[in-house]
Amino acid sequence: MPGRAELQDGYERIEVRYKERSDGATLTCTTDEPALVDALHGWFEAQLSDHRDHAEAGH
């Protein structure tokens, strides 16, 4: 999975916020480290590709 190794090594430097929605939930992940931002993008893009029918891209 793209970004997996980087996210395993850097997860403590990523802030994750969860928000309930009427149609599910929203996760917001933030970090100041460009390599972790790239890893998050790669991982979520792969998730969207694998689970396209049940996921939507954030804004």
C-alpha cells in the first residue's frame, strides 16, 4: 500500500480528527512534514481506488 511504511514510522506526528456526519464520518489528517503529507495522499488515493463505491475524496 503506498505510504504505509512512512505512515507507520511517522504516525505520532500526524493529527487525526474525526467528525460524525449524517451520512457517515469525516477524518481530517494534518502534519507539518511534507513527506508525511505525500504518504497520506498516496495512501488515501489507493484507498479510494480500492474502495471506490464506499469512499469519497475530501475537499
